[in-house]
Amino acid sequence: MSQDPKEAAKKLLRKFLNKEITGINTDAILEGLAVPGGHLIKNVQAVNDSMYIVTAEGRYLDQRLADRDFIRPGLVGLEDDIFRELGIAVTNRKQVRDLVNNILEVIYGIEYTRGTVSSTEVEPYALNDGDDLILQMDDGTTVSVNFDTSQFQNISSATAQEVSDAIVRELKKKGIAGSANPRDDGSGAYVVIFSPTTGPSSTVRIKGGRAQRYLKFPTIRPTTGDASTQWTLSLGNGGVIRATWSAGSNPTTGKVNSGDYMVITGTGFNTNNRGTFNILKAVGGLVGDAYVEFINPLGVSEVVVQGNADNVLFFEPTRFTLNSNFNFAAAYQTKTSTLEIFMPAITRVVRRQPEGSAHLKDDALPLGEPSVDGGFYLWDITKGYTITKDSCLNTQPINGLTESLVFVDNSSSIPDTQGYLCIAFGTAKEEGPVPYIAVPSSNTIMISPSYRFKNSHAIGTDISLIGLNSPYQPSKIGLDYPMYITDIVSGRLYAEDLINSVVATGINVIIYILYPSDQGLGGWGTLGSEKTTVWGI
């Protein structure tokens, strides 16, 4: 962490003073001199940072990359970090396909450009000290990630963030560049593991580990063993263990295939019989006939009641590639001088300024007033008035055509002057402007005797103060909106243009745009689901 410029200036000034010169007066002088000195040091640091691509920001970053003929697009809204990554990737050209894959990763993120595998269980995870997870990245060396209590606040209730952090730390210790992050789609956080490689060669495979009992990375075999299932383990030649179903519920071992792995964690099993074992052979059938075989040189013979459905689990070591993702971004060289590029319709690059962006504003003006108390809304400029956030509720029904007094719960926010009200705003019985002439008390509002109510209003109807007796005209640059309707294609179009500009002459580029299904459009699983064309005006 860099030192505070003022403190750095004080330390520098102190060097030029005799060590014997001390005291509160000396400290006061140094404190005063350090203020302008600190500003000078800060300015020097800022100037130095602006000279390099890796530290420059804003227009200084634009200048540094413009020196290398790489210009920030004006309408896309690339933030500094993304623009810097793109600039470094493009100006340090590698093989064309690798460069294109790097560009896609900057634009879309690693979720779209790398092989991933996600746990099917959500936090918390009841891990045990010493549990492990066996991984294989990019079809390379298999590595075991070990979990211990020091990595968690409470290992028996581990969070997805803690598990992800532990995986990353263990991979780094072993020199593996893979990563892991928590993700939450609304049903709870779970763990996602990412390959270290960008592009089509990116793969991840889970090959076992006792932690699989809790994380359940796919693909789990749908076997049916439960607490009553009894196994008879017998030791054969060469350390081959045969686990035979000998009583209790049928585990349906016929659903297991050679090459799958078995995870045994039940405490009823001998310690030497617990762990992850690759299946050599699996046979289904009747009790006494159904079995699985695996190699375990340390295994011992025993008869064990399973005790819990998850004490014995079977998994297929599924190889997850980039194409396994629901959506992906990648460049494939299918033949000489041809590059086929797959790009999702939506990128993570969105405009950050109010005009044309797609995010919520915390400091938007609610209902036309300079406050942050309002909710999310869109303006209706067809109404002949604009309400404010000041409102109350009626405590007695409004039944007659004329009501000299309207009784309310708290009228303290309504000014005691002549003005206008809107009653039942946003409902079928909305009416306004309703003129009022005074606020006699904190529980009453006096209505103009000339006004005739158009509707009856039940107790609890909203009564809002009208601030402007004319339609509101929103700012044309979007400052009045807490939420914007977004252009999502500008980032993708920029990516297409950038890729075409960096690909060498003579290479044929074919771009495929991948559009999402209706899973995120509210129609998933309903009548008409899978109709991915959206009609609108």
C-alpha cells in the first residue's frame, strides 16, 4: 500500500533536520510544511502514473494507447480497465486466433470464454478437515485440492466464497493457474471452477475427492442407495475390491459405468475403505449379484450398512469444455485461412454514462424532486400533473360528491396553503388535480367546496401532493431516470469491428451470433416455451 503523500513529505523533511531537534513546535512546523510538500509528491505520482498504460487513467490512458494507434470508441462506453486490457492485447499481437480469443475474453468475461464446471449444491457446505477435491485442467496433470479448518471460519458450514478461495490458494501452491468464484442465481451461492486457458482448448474435469459428497460437481450417477443399503466388501488379487449389494435398498449399480468413480465417506466404513476409487467394472441385478469393482491396495474386507444416502456416491468424470457452456465466445480455425467466431448477442460491456446505459442510478430524482427516497419508475408524460413524494392515507371513506374535510393519518408533509392533490394515483379510481384550501390539523385536509369527487375512495387510499400542475418533461439526457432501457449490441458490434481490424488480410472471418433462449424472458417451462422470437413495437 502506497504511503500517504503528506506523511511521505514529513518523513523526507525530517531527514534534513538534526536528530536532536525535536518537540511539539518542531512537529508543528513539519506538519505545516508537509501539506504543500504532500501535494507536490501526489502530483509527481499522478504524472508518473499517467505515463504508462498499466497505470494511466481517463484521457491519459487514451493518449498512451493512441500513441500505439489504438483509439477508445466514443459510443461504447468502455471503462478504463476493459479498454486497458484490450489495448495491451491488441498492441502486443500474438497468433491471430489467440489474439481474437483474448479480445473475446475482455469483452465477454471468463464465464463465456473458458471451460467451467459448477457445483450442483449451494452453500453452506458441511466439509470436514482433510476433505479433498481432485481436478484436471485442460486435459493435463490431475491435481488434488485439500481443505483444512484453517481456511474457513467454520468448515462444517463453509460458504461458496470460502471454498472458492481455498481452491484458488491450493491451485497456486501447486503451480496451477485455474480459478474459482462463487455465483448466485437467486437460489443460493455455489462454486464455479474455471480453466486457466482461454478458447476452445479450455477444459475442466472433476475426478473425485471426498468433498464431492457436499459440492456434487456433475455428473452424479442417479443410483438409489440409501441408509439401509448394505455392502459386502471383499479383497481380491492385485488390490481389487468388490463391493457387493448384500441387503437393504437396491443401489442400482447397473447405472454405473466402467471409468466412473465412487466416493465413499461413511464413517461406518473402515478408514482404509474411504476415499475416491475408479470403477473397473459395474454389474446390476438382484441382491447378492449386483456389485462394483475398483482398485484399493489398502482396502480391507468388511460388511457395512451404508447409513446415509450420500455416504456412497457414483460420478461420471465429465469433461467440460467451452462448448459445454450454455453460451460461449470463441474463435475456431476450422481450415486454412478461415476463422469461425462465435459471439453471444449480449456482452458485459455497457455504457456507463446516463444516456443509453443499462443500470440503476442510486441518486436518481424520485418523482421530480431532489431526493433519493423514491423507488424505480418511468415517467408518464401524458398526465396533466406531476405528483411529489409527499403523501398520506385517508382514515375515513370518501363517499359523497362533496367532502369539506378529508380525514387522513398524517398530513404534516402537506403544506398548509392552497394547492392540489391526487387521490388513488395509479389505480382505476385515480382523480386529480383535487384543489384543497388549507390543512386545519395534522389529521385533516380541507377540500375546495367547488370540487365534486368523481369516485368513492375506501380507507387507506393514497393521497399525494401535486407539485406541478402540468406534465413533467424529463431531462433528455436521462438524468431523471433511475433505470434505463439499454442498447446491448454496441459492445458486440465494437468487438466485431475490432476483430476485423486485427485479423490479417487474406483470412476469411465468419462470425456467428448466438442468441439466448427464452430462459431469461419469463416464459421458461410454460406454454410456448422455446419460442425465442420476441415480438414488440
